[in-house]
Amino acid sequence: MPVATTPENFHEVNSAEHFQSLLSADLERASLINFWAPWAEPCKQMNVVVQELAKKYPQLLVLQVEAEQQSDIAESFEVEAVPAFIILRGHTLLTRISGADATSLTDAIATHAKPKPSIKPLAQTDAAPAAPEREETQEELNERLRSLMTKDKVVLFMKGSPDAPRCGFSRRMVGVLADQEASYSHFDILSDDSVRQGLKTLNNWPTFPQLIVNGEFVGGLDIVQEMVENGELKELLAQ
């Protein structure tokens, strides 16, 4: 009896770092993220569907994420129930499907799994390649980061905006600041990868959101929530 083989484009995600490395390897292709749990019977049925889709569409990146084991990833996509499916191209959300809806999932993959056509404008066919833009030096980037960090008394570096957060952690941080009646500026780190990566190094903190007060890094969501509980954040904001 032949042994079933796992398609090369199918991956069981074992950490947030593993997830990001797989997702960032090719930002032009479509990705299907399957959030599931071993105790949920509908997930077992949909896992079979997902495996078949991975075989049918070898150009599709399929990421299998056990929602409770990889809670940070699930929360960043605001997954509150399983099964849940997210379809991306690069880091751009294409569609979201909740529940064991095999028909909707199959139709969505058929629509989005096709690679985007590569079209070269005729006017540029024989043109000389454009000169690359000068890269920002580390000193220039750090100067720009510090300028952003000091543009207001309180600055929140987040995914999305306070009106439209792009991850669960950013949404919760916005809620914390609202509860504190804090006035603050914000910066969408998804709009500038240099800022996103630079802040991780400058503040020695690998995740977002990041809260800055008086030009100094305060912390991420967990630290800020602890400061709320012990009264430190209210005191810091009042200074």
C-alpha cells in the first residue's frame, strides 16, 4: 500500500519565526493559512481538504497552524474560533473564511492561487535599467527612528492605525491607551519595513506594538498591561 506523501508546499508551523520565514520567502505568491485544533472534528475534515488543495496548487504556500499551540500567530490574525482560513499574497490579506466551508475555501483558492502575470511596459523594453536609489545608512535610519519616537510625548508603533488595527496585539494596545485616556501619535510599521526592522534593533524588542513615552521605549503589550495594573503607566503618562 503506497504511503501518502506531504506536498512540498505544505508546512506545519512550529514557531512565529518559522511562520514569518516561510511567509516572507516569496511575497508574490498566494498563501493559505489553516488555523486548526486537534480536538475539533470539523478541523479534521477540513485538514483533508487543505491537503488536497496543496496537491492541486503546487504554487500555493500552505501553512498549517495549530491555533492554541501557536497562540501569538492566531491572535495576530484575530482568530477566535477554528477552523479558520486566511488567504494572503505576501503580507496582504486577500480573504478570510471562518468555519468548515469547503466550497468557499476551494473557490477562493481557485481565484487567488494563480500567480500574478508579469507584465513589462513596452516603453521600458529596451531602456537602460534605472539606477538604484541610494540606501539609507544605519546612522540615517537611527536618526529618523529617534525623530519618529520623539514627535509626540506618547508614540505608538503598531500594525495598522488606531481606527483599523491590523493585528490583535495592536488592537488590544489601542484599547489599553483608550482606557487610560492617553493622547498619542501612531506609526504604522507595516508601511515602512526599514522602520519595522530598525526599531527591533534599536529598542532590542522583536515584536509590535511598541509604546514610546518621552522618546524612550516603554515596552510591548504585556509590559504595558502590567504597568496599568500596578499604576506605573498612569503615573508615567501624567509626568
